[in-house]
Amino acid sequence: MSEHIHKSHNKSLLLYHFVSPIKYRRKVLDDSVSATFREICLGIEERYEIHFLEIGLDGDHVHFLVQSVPSSALKKIIGAIKSITAKEIFRLLPEVKRMLWGGRFWTGGYYVNTVGQYANEEIIKKYLQNQGKSNYKGIHRNQLRLF
């Protein structure tokens, strides 16, 4: 179960589930791209106050379960994740950019929900793990840690 993040003047437990489709709904995340994608996300964790609890691939879109701090606006969290992953995938694996014609990795939109509004963390994790029964591939699972 998730733990609160303790800072000098606040304590928070902010979990977000967001889903972002890949541009043109292309299925570009094969095993080698998935491994690189995971490493990029873990690098984001080291530089930003964003912790990935679950990352899962479901064919043409990616599910994220993340924890962050109140000073990080949700739009900026999602923007940072989408921007950095796209730039790094294209830099490290230029063949992916060719597969996506126009040079964009993500669509402009996304779905987001706070964990707890409709379900708790365990229910959301199970939901992510049961997406696309035959297509979903969890590439990262982790327990929460304090920042």
C-alpha cells in the first residue's frame, strides 16, 4: 500500500492513473523499445519528484500509475513524462521515429484519474494488469518509497 510523502512543511499521498495513446495508434513498443522506455521512465524518477508505481503497455497506448508531490501540477507531470520519453526514444531508437511518419510519439490527449476517487490503489493496479488480457505487458512494478 502507498505511503505518504513527507516534506518539511507538508505530507501528501497523491496518486494518478493516466493513459496516453501512441500517435496514430501505432504499435511501436516491441520488447527492445519497451526495455528502453522503462529505463527512460526510471531516469525521470531520478531527476523529478515523480515515482512510477506501475507502467504497462496495451498495444497502442501506455498506462501509468504515478505518485508525485503537491507542488508538481498534474499537467506538468504528464507533459514531462510524455516529452522526455518521446525525445529519448527518438534519440536512442531513430527507427521508431520513422515508424511514426510525422515525428510525434504521443497523441495530444490523455486520460487521467486520481486514485481513490473511484477505486483504491490495488483496484487500479489490477485494472491496469487486466487491460487487453492478451496484449497487456507490465514492464515495471514497484512499491512506493518516500521521496
